[in-house]
Amino acid sequence: MDGLEATRRLAAGAGGGGPRIVILTTFDLDDYVYEALRAGASGFLLKDVRRGDLLAAVDAAAAGDALLAPSVTRRLIEAFA
């Protein structure tokens, strides 16, 4: 199974209080980002992320927030603005 399916299963089986999931991937594709968010991911980072940014994403997810890779955030803003 891939990361998207694992995310779907973890998020669906947990009800509302399940684990927070941060996707770490090489796939910098808009469709993959959208599907990860729909599946229940709380974060989406690329594998070239700096250690501090990865830790920040884990902290944000644990606090109930979300964090996306800066390039993903920029594209989302461009798509919706």
C-alpha cells in the first residue's frame, strides 16, 4: 500500500481522535497534495526538507495544526487567490 492509502486507513479507523499524519514524499504534484489532505494528512513535506522544518511539522500536527511545504503552500495560494 502507498502512503495515501495508509493515511486513509489510519484516519478513517481512528474516528476523530486518531493519529496526526505528516506525509513525507518525493511527489511534488498538486493532485498528490490534494489527495493527501483529503485522506486526512495534517502535513505534507518533501523529502528534501530541513530537519528543523520536519520537526516543526511534527510539532504542528501534534498540536492539532497543519504544516505544508513552502512550495506547496505557494501553489495552493496561487490556485485559490
